Amino acid sequence: MGSLFLRGKTWWIKYYQNGKCFRQSSGSTKKMVARKLLDRKEGEIAQGKLPGTSFDKVIFDELAVNLIRDYKINQRKSLRRIKNGINHLKTAFEGMSIPRITTPEINKYVENRIDMGAANATINRELSALKRMLNLGAQQTPPLVDRVPHIPMLKENNTRKGFFEHEEYLALQDALPKYLKGFVAFAYKCGWRVSEIKNLKWSNVDLHQGIVRLESGETKNTEGRTVYLDEALKDVFQNQWAGQKKKKKISPYVFPGRTGVGKIRDFRVSWNTACRAAGIPNRIFHDFRRTAVRNMVRSGIPERVAMMISGHKTRAVFERYNIVNDADLIEAARKQEAYLENLPRAQFGHNRVNL
């Protein structure tokens, strides 16, 4: 059983957990306050929880280290992004004990990030990192976090909706440097992530069968993927192979960089120059991912098959990339009009209304 005692004018409590004695100040000169604190501690012990003083000693920095360790152990591909998010979180929570990280404190952090001009999506990624580290702490044995506070997420309204029309893609191809032409052609047709295309090796390609494979663990969603090349892409891959043999520089990568040996790395300067020359500025490479999804759906490819080609794991994310533009809406109106015009007029009888 616990007990109360005075130190000066301040009431303290003493209690035991697994035979170990704990002492804690109530911070008050009123005995009733100390009694309530002791009752709460004894209640926590009865529920098998650690004494609150143990949670008070855990700080944000410790959980941040645990989160990075978790990402490394599980070989998550977004490690760099999570480190960047933690660096922003440190501006508000570094050195802070976990019980002090409450919903009001989190809301102050969000307000500060908004004032700094951070996008809602960026802030949500940082809040997700905070939630993940707190949940990891709560799952430890023994736990490092008593309870995870409510973390409200922001509405994301900055989702990009860019894509390439076919004539824009052709104009871009004409303006690109030679080493990027095949790289872009594959992205336009298949919608793979830029990192997946950069890291594509000849060991993943069967030129004779026209098949490209990514094994489990080589993709962002960790699932393997197989793509059968159409005739145009078969020519692209054959040309890539023939060009490397001609230079007597066989790179392990299908799309090597400008030097023809290592993989493509930062190509932003070449990309921006080509986009301006093609008359389509302010485009990003990721727009090909949306474009490929839209083109596959428009061409009648079943959505499940399109998801397997592009590497979308969930339908919710896939739908974000299945962009509908004004031309799609106009075409929908035209098709509905044609359908209604071809309905037999007799079926309306005398109830037909002329507007």
C-alpha cells in the first residue's frame, strides 16, 4: 500500500511496484491532491501499468531513434522522407517528455508549420511519423508510452492532377536528350515509379520473350511485378541493348545515365529544358504515372490488370491516379446524348414533354 508524507510544505506520495519503491511529489501543499495522485497510481498498478514516473522519463528523442531503427530493420524505402519529417518535428518536441506531447501541443505545431508555408500533405506526413513513433513506443515491452494522444490530420487539397496528352508526349520526346528517350517511353506506357525505372537492370529483362520482371522487395509496395512489352517497347529495349553493345559499355542498368555506365540520377535540368522546348512547362516526371493509368483505363484494360502493371496496391490510391479531365466529361455528355437520341420515341407515348 502507498502512503503520504510531507517534505517541507509539499505533499509526496510513496508506493510500490514489483517490490520496488517509488516516490513522487504531488506538487501541491494540499493533502487531498496528493491522495488523488496516489489513488491514480495505485489504480495504474492494479491494471498492470508501469508507474507514471517511468513514462515521464521517456522523451521524444528516444522514440525518434526507435522509429528510424524500425524503418531500417524493415528496409522501408521512405527512410529519407521519415528522417526529414523527424527533423521538422524536433523543432517543437525535441527533449520533451512524452506525456507533455498532447493534442493541444500538436495543434500548436500544426499552426506553426502552416505559418511557415508547409503544404497540408507535408504536415500530414510529419504527423504520421509522430503517430507511428508513439504507437511503437506503446507496443514496446515494457511500454514506453502510456497513451497515444489524438492527432488530427489535415484535409489534403493539394493533390496534383497533371498528365500528358499524346501530342505533348511526342513533342517532349523530340526535345529530350537521347539517353532519356527510352526512359521516358517506358514511363509513358507503364507508369512505373521513377526509382523503379532508374534501378531496372538487364537481369530483370527477358529480351527474347519481351518480359520485364521486378522481384518482391524491388518495388515500393514490396510485391513483385511482371510486364509484357508491346512492340514499341520491345524496340526501345532492343535499341538500348544494341546501343550499349556498340559502345562496348554494357551497363547493368537498362537505362544508364549520360555517361552510359551508371544509372540515371538527377536529370531535372535536362527535363526542365525539354519541357520548355516542347511548350509544356511545369510538368513533373510523376505525371507519367497518372497518364499511364488513364490511358490504360481508356483503352479498355481492366482496372485490376492496370493496377498490376503500374504497381498500385490499393484501389483507393489507384483511383487518385485515374484522372478525369474536361475532355472525358465532354465525351460522357456526348455519349449520353447519343444514347437518349437513339431511344425509341414510341415508348414515351403521350407523356413525352417538349422542353
